[in-house]
Amino acid sequence: MHKIHNFSRVDETEFSFPTDNLNLLYYDLPKLFSDEYRSYDAPRFCTIIEGMKEVSINRSEHFVYNKNEFILLPPHANVYMSMAEYTRALVYEFSDVLIDQVSQKVADKLDISVTKDIEYTTFLLESVTNRLSALHQRVQDILIEDDVNIHFLLDITCQEIVYELMKIKGCYDIIYHHQNHPINQAIRLMNSSKGHAMTISQIAEEVSMSLSGFSQKFKLITDQTPKDYLTKLRLNKSRQYLNNMSVTDTAYEVGFENISHYIRLFKKEYGVTPKQYQMHSESDIPKSL
């Protein structure tokens, strides 16, 4: 698994280890390193393998945590970190599919009452339980073994991790809030094939919000306007279609009616035109987000 030495979103995207249901990021950070990052669209289960971090989340008081503790971050959290010593960390991003699979099977038997008025910026710092520690170690072993069925093994193990997290009330609140918050519902819609063809007004209506309220709340939470976010999603999706479709067909497929406008946006985002992109391997082109 690739090591990530900073909080660049480009590096996080390029060097993460994705499966069908989760995304793993392995950070290898030098002594005295400090920087700021966001947790983007998914909750993050943050663990430390070696070392410690001084952290401030969503402008909270600074605190220190180590390998005996974990942090569960909500989506779009702003995190500032500094490392007094060499630190290795493994971060898990769980997909909606994985969370749904576990929740549908076990949530009704956990007897947990959800806090309805949880703040969007709420995070949790907790001690690692014996069971979570064992599962976390199992994930590391799977990565080292590099079994031919590594993706299957990771997904199965992380189902258990999500289950163990759901048994902790504060964690369940964050996961539930992530699943049901209207902005996250809008983001999932934007990522769907249906959302690619929708306007911002239609998306706001779909999540029962006024256009002005939706735009304001979306910018507050994601630090992007809905229009900018959706445009980047469409451009990123278009790279896949360009492997098999013409530039014109690709533009229409991801919701751009003006081909020239699509070409200008694509070049601004990636530094090449869609046609130039088609003439190179994807590995030669900077990755987005």
C-alpha cells in the first residue's frame, strides 16, 4: 500500500487503497509535520499505528491522541494536525453502501436512540476497544499479506468495524447524521446518474430545501458552492467516458449541453483538452479532487 506523506487531496486520491465499500489511506508523516485537511464526503475512522498527533477539529480546543484512541470525523470536517514525533496513521472512509448493509442488518437490535439535534461539526474521540483493536490489526495484516482476495477480506473485516462503531452511541449518532442530513443526501444524489442531469434547483427541491437555503448551507459545510461541486463531479466523471466515447457524447452524458463550455472547463481543471486527454494514458494526467 502506498504511503501518503502530506494532506494533499491529489496524493490522497492517487495513493489511497479503494475497495467496493471503503477507502483506506496510510499516512507516513515526519517529525514536526503540521498541516490542515478536510474529511470530504464520508465519515473518517482515524487511527494511529505509531506516534501521536496534536489535533484541532472544526476549531475545537487542541488535544493530543495516540494509538490507544481513535477519532470519528463527520464529513467535511476541518482538521488541523501537528506531529511532535514521527507518526504513522491508517484512516478508513466507509461508503454509504457499507454503512447501509450493516445498519439494515443490526441497527434495530442495538437499542440505540439517535440524537436528532446533533451538530454537523460534531466529532468523537474515544479509546480503542479490544475488539476494534483486533479488527484494526487484522486490516493491517490483510494489507501486508496482499491475498488475491484482499478486497473481499477488507470489506468483510470493515463490516465488523462499522458494527463495533455503531455499538458506541456517539459514533452511531455521527454515522446516522451523515446518512440523513439533507446536504449529504444532496451529495449522494449529485454522485448518482440521476443527479448528473439535474439542476441545482431540482436537487434543492429533492432534499426539501429552498434554493437559497440549500446554497448557503452547502457552501458552509463543503466550502464550495453547489454549482462548483457539481461541475467538478461531472468533469471527473467525464474522464471515464472519454476512454470509450467521443468528446461530444461525453459532454452530453455528464450533463453539459454546451460542448465548447465543457472543453474550456475541462482544460482549466486538468490542464489539457478532452481530446488531448484521450491521446494520453490516464496516469499522465493530474487527478482531481
